Amino acid sequence: MLKRIASLLLAFPLAVVLVAIAVANRHAVKLVLDPFRPEAPALSVSLPFYAYLFGALLIGVLAGGAAAWIGQSRWRRTARHRTQEAVRWRAEADRLARERDAQVQAGGGAKGIAGGTRQLAVAGGKR
């Protein structure tokens, strides 16, 4: 709950600032993508200035997210390998438990080291 309140307290003023920037920069700006003939460009785009600002912000967020994702690849690989190892150990434990249960069923009970059945010693009790 506290995290949600903190994020709202940060997001609301940021949204107000972005709306103010959009209102203040709504005049059209021509983006020329032809460096050889700027007076008669082959390719140009005319958009409000805030569209360029939001586009740059979006590209920055996407580039930052991609950089973080690439930077964390080592940890994802480690987690994937450890998960596979845990699955292998779990399968081994299940296999051994099935073998033990099959031996108990076939042998008629758990055998101790001397061949007799195991007994639980009660603390302070006599045998």
C-alpha cells in the first residue's frame, strides 16, 4: 500500500509536467531527414514539438529497458541452470523414494544393519 502511494505521489507530478510541456510546445516543427537538400527535402515529417519529445522519451525508456535486460542475462542464465539442476535432483529423489518403497513392499519391512527391523528407542524407556 505504501509503495502504491509513493508511486502515485511521483507519477502525478510527472504527468502534470508532461502535460504542461505538451501544451506549451504544440506548434508544428518540421523534421528534415535529407541532409543533402534541406531546402527541398525528399523526406520530412511535420509534427508538434511535444510529439518529438515524447518519442525521444519513449525511445530512451525502451533503450534503457533493453540495456537492463541484456545486463541481467547472466543472472537469468544462472537461474535457468539452477532450476534445471533442481528438477534433476527432484527426479532423482522421487526415483530413489519409489525404489525404497518397492523394496519395503517386496521385503516386508525396513531392515536394519543387522538384518532385524528398526525400532524407535523411547527416551528414558527400557528395552
